[in-house]
Amino acid sequence: MDQRIRDTFSAQISENAGIIHKVVAIYADTREDQEDLYQEILYQSWKSYASFRHDSKFSTWLYRVGLNTALVFRRKDARHSHSQLDETMTPHADDSYESCDDRHALIAAIRTLPKVERMIITLHLEGYTYKEIGEMTGISKDNAGIKIHRIKNKLSETLKKIAS
Amino acid sequence: MNNFEKAWKQISQEMNTRDISPKTNYGRSTDSAMLISQIRKKLKLGMGWTLFFLLALFAVAVMHLGEPQILMVVGAGILLMWSSLLASRRYYLKIKNQPHVARDTKSMLIDYYNWVVKLLRMERIWTQFAIPCYLILGLLYGQLRTHGSFDQIVFDGRMLVITALLMVVVVPLVIVWVSWSQKYAYRKDLEDLEAAIEDLGNNHES
């Protein structure tokens, strides 16, 4: 790819950097994993950029690439579990994506969800419709709605636990 | 839900102020971090070894240029290696050329799952087929070097017992080892993929 395409890509990535940071925040919890996932999303985005057809917004495409990459990302330390609430509730001293309060609580609660559910709720919180979520994840619109309803209930429960 | 959205908006505002690191390198993969990178690496390593053995067989063939019967045996080995190399290369390129993460999640996960399963199956079947073949070819090569031609080979009892032992001990051991190492290396990934596909697949959950 020539320099012009690379510059366009860089500009679009810079404009949408928040997307990558959010995906990293909900899928990786150690500094090392965060750096790796961040780099991997950039790499996969660049590698897949030729497949970007401009028929959707760049941010939507970047969400798709970022979340898909995070979904199949392998942590270096396989013993470190994301699924236990106790582990994710403890902010790491070097965790650059968290601060206390509601934001931390929400990110921590999302991290307790299975990977696919994290993806669906992230897209929902970003304001994507059930239909769009269905298209991005490969499920039906109705299924997306059912899942979102269930995930919200789960999140409420988890946030209640955190609050108490 | 208002609370979720409010908190998410705050998160978004905070994240949107963060820029891309100036050290960013779009061309660098973390390599070991992706399952697909590991599969490609595994294929690449396999192709490297196959190529090495293929070249070694070519060298052996050159050494026996004047002996057509030995050349036939070595040629069969080359054919086996060559077909393995071609199959691996085809599979490697197929995986490499897919912009897999830019597609919908379910298709990507299903492809990932099928690639891993197919690769492991291919490896297992190939092991079961190729190892006995190489063993027989090695045996024939050794006999031809000793006796000169197929007509003069005399399979004595001791050699037949050794061959049979190799077949019933070494071959199953290698097959078990391949299966075990595959299970050890990929079981967690396959379980995760299966769970994720199932999560996306249930359309009418209660």
C-alpha cells in the first residue's frame, strides 16, 4: 500500500483511537496483555484495511476488527483468569484503563462476562441497533435483543454485588 | 440501564482523549498473541522440516543416480514429502490470505474452529499414514543397499521381527504422542471457540 493510504489509515485510527482503548480495557487486564492486544488490533486493522469497503463508517469497521481480534486473542499468561469477579474487582497498580467509581465498576462488571457477551454489550452501549449488532456478530436481530436483555440483567446483578 | 449508559459515556469521553502511541507500528504483530498466528507458525515450522527432509532425500537420490531400484524407493519418499509440502502450503496460504477479523464474528469463529480442527485432523491422519510408509521405505532402502536389487533381498526372521516391533510399538507411540501434544496445545482454544460459537448460535434461548 502506498504512503497516501497509510496516511489516511493513520488519520482514521487517530480519530477513533478511543475505540481501541475501550476494547483493550474490557478484554485485557494486565499491562502486558493490554499492550499486546493494543498492538495486535492496530496490526490486524492495517492488514485488513484493504477489505474496508467504505459502505459503513470506519468506526463500525474498527469496532468489528477490534472486537474480533480481542475475541481470539490469546493471553500470554493463560493461568490468569478473567472470569472471576474477585480478580477483576481489584484494580492493578499499573492498570492504565481504570479509575475508581462507576466507570471502574462498569468495566470490572463487563470483564466478568464471557467474551461474546462483552462484545455484544459493548456494541449496545455504543448505540448500535439490534440489527447492526446482529450483522456484526452474525446472529439474528431477535437473538441480539434477547441476549442484550439478559446481559443487562447480569450486569445489574454484578454491579449490585460490587456496590455492596 | 441509564446508569450503564452514563458510565459508558464517561468511559468513552475519557478514552477518546487518549491518542495512539507515537511508538505505534502498524506492521508489527505480537505474533504469539493470536491463535491464527500460532497455527500459521505451526504450519510454517512443519513446512520447514518437510523441506529439509525433502532436500535430504534429493541428496540421497543424487548419491544413487546409477541405481534405478534405490532411486525408485527414494523417489517414493520424495513424492510423499512433496505432497505433504504442497498440502501444507495450500492450507497455509488459504489461512494467510483471509482478512478474517474484518468479517462477522460468527463466521470468523466458525472458520477459526474449522481451520484448527482440520489442521489437527490432517496432522493425525498424515502421521498414521506417513510413518508406516517411511518405515517401509527405509527398510527397503537399507535392504537394497545391502543386497543390490529387489530380487536378491531375503527377509530373514530377525529383520521381520524388528520391523513388526517397530510397526506395533513406534508407530502407535508416535500417533499417541501427536494426539496428546495436540490436545495439550489446543484443547483450551477449541473449548473456547466452541463455547463462543454456541453463545452466538442459540437463537431461541429461554
